[in-house]
Amino acid sequence: MAKVETKNLNLWFKDNHVLKDINLTIKENAVTAVMGPSGCGKSTLIRAMNRMNDVISGCRVTGEVYVDGKNVYEDGTNVYDLRRKVGMVFQRPNPFPKSIYENVAFGPKIHKIASGKKLDEIVEKSLRGAALWDEVKDRLNDSAFSLSGGQQQRLCIARALAVEPEVILMDEPCSALDPASTARIEVLIRELSKKYTVIIVTHNLQQAARVSDFTAFLYVGELIEYGDTEKVFEDPKSELTEKYITGKFG
């Protein structure tokens, strides 16, 4: 079942045509990797799915992006509700200058989802969902900056989970992490896909092969290939995809 779908999606930053006629169907409860060389539009593509490009001056979009069959670029779309439903985890851990507890509680408080004991339950559930609870349950009032880089990234994932999203966008979530932390995040991504639809941007081909069910390959703003990860890596349809996978450019 399609969870997110783009139809003839084009995006410009002023005169720079970044995304060109992207037609992509993202399946529910699966991990989809978006790979390609630097500057090919990977991050811009996933940011178009919850309209985070809107904050960039000179951004112009044509075409449609559907989440659960609803075009998110329709007039009257509540962008805050959209970003609650389609959460984002960024390249570098970006915890708020608050306690561990307050980082996770921030979203539910802002959206008035819960307070009191219910809020405590959401914080615990979210930290468990991000595989962090056992490491921080006795130090919830400590600063988020007291955590290691890998723990901070899992805290940011917990913060995204706390507002009960359905789709989680991850923009190279392991690029700033050491190998051990990367491995933990990759295991977590597989676990999250049992409940959420996960879309991950990565320049790491091995990571795409390890964690994803489906892979999209972008090159200079165009979708070159999309399909089952195993087929894309073992029997690519496009010569360009094969050259990228075999390291002949990128």
C-alpha cells in the first residue's frame, strides 16, 4: 500500500531546477533508501514530503506529493499537522538545550497531546522506541548534551516518535556517528519499520543495502531507478545505476 507518492514533482530554488519530474511510490511499513552522489537532490526530495523546503527563500514546487492519498501542497494544508504526521531526523544530532525528558516531552506539550502522568508515559514509550530508555531512565533530568553523539541521535528519534508520526524521514542520520553508533541506529531503523514508514537518505551504499527494503537512485535531480533493494543492487536496470554502485563515479 502506498503511504507517500510523488507525481511529476519539480522543485526549484530560484533558477536552480533541483528535482525534475519525480514519480515515486513509497510503500507503508517499509524502509526506503534514497541514494545518489552529493548534490543530486536526495535531501530536497524527502524535505518536499513534509514541506520543509518551504522555509527556504526562492523555493517553488510544481506537481503533487500525496500522504495517505492527500496532496500536501493543496491550499489550506495545515503544515504543522503534516510535520507531526511526517517527522524528520536530521543529519547531525540536534537536541534542544534542555533535559533529556524535556526534549522528548517538547512535541506533545506544544501539540497539547498530553500532560502529567500521560506525558511521562509518552516520554518512556518514545525512549523505549528509540532503544534509549535503559541508558537514560535514571538521568532524565540531565542535559541532553551530556549524551554521546549516538545517544543524542537516538534522543532526536525519540523526540520525533513522541508526537506519534506515521512517516519518519531520516537525512543521513549516521553520517556524523562512529561505526558502533551507526550499527545501533541501523538496527533501530529496521525495528521502526514494523510500525512506521521510514525513508532514509544515505550516501553509504552498504548502509542502503543493509537497512532498506526499497531503493531509489537519484542523479542530477532525476529519478534514475527505483525498486526492491536486492534487485537494484544485484541487477540494476540502468547502466548509470550500475556505474554508481560499482564505484565508477559518485
